[in-house]
Amino acid sequence: MLSTGCVKIKIKVSGIAYLEKDGDLFSSYFPPLNIASQGVNKREAKENLQKSIEMFIEDCLQRGVLEDVLRDCGFKYTEKQQKKEQKKKNTFKILIPIPVSYYSGVVACG
């Protein structure tokens, strides 16, 4: 198995997500990517949103459209904008670790 030409990097996407009670459930929403989820409690709603965002970004990476999608979504949050949004009620900061492997040529990486 070859390993030359394989570079592994980690990308982190962060932003402000919203959480609110919705009947018997809690709804969570990440406006920059227009992704929503829910759970029976706050923790589950946050975890489900995290998983939904991770799956969305991984799918975009596999299709080679992540850069276009982020640009189309206006993903230009600055630290100053995030701090302003985070002060609002029912918001929380969400960090999305994204494992990425870059392959140059025909290379097998594990």
C-alpha cells in the first residue's frame, strides 16, 4: 500500500446555531447552511444538528462542491459577527470537525 502523496487535514467550521422548545421536542437550527434538526431534549437536539451538518459537509466534499456551497450560502461569518449573534437568547456556538483526505495521484491512504 502506497502512502506517498497523501495529506490528511482537518477543517473546522463554526457558527451560531439556535435552539428552542417546539412542543414536546427541542428544535435546533444552523442558519448559515439552512440545516435543522430536533431531539427529545436540548442535548439530543444539539447532537442531532451536529451530525446533520457533518453529513451535509461530508456529502459536499464527496461531490466536490463544498467550496461552491459555502460561498452560495454566504458563509463569511467573522469572529465579530459570531460574538454578536451568540449574545442572543437561545443560541449556542457549534464546532464541526471535518476529516478530509487529499489524494494526489493514485494513492491508497488509510
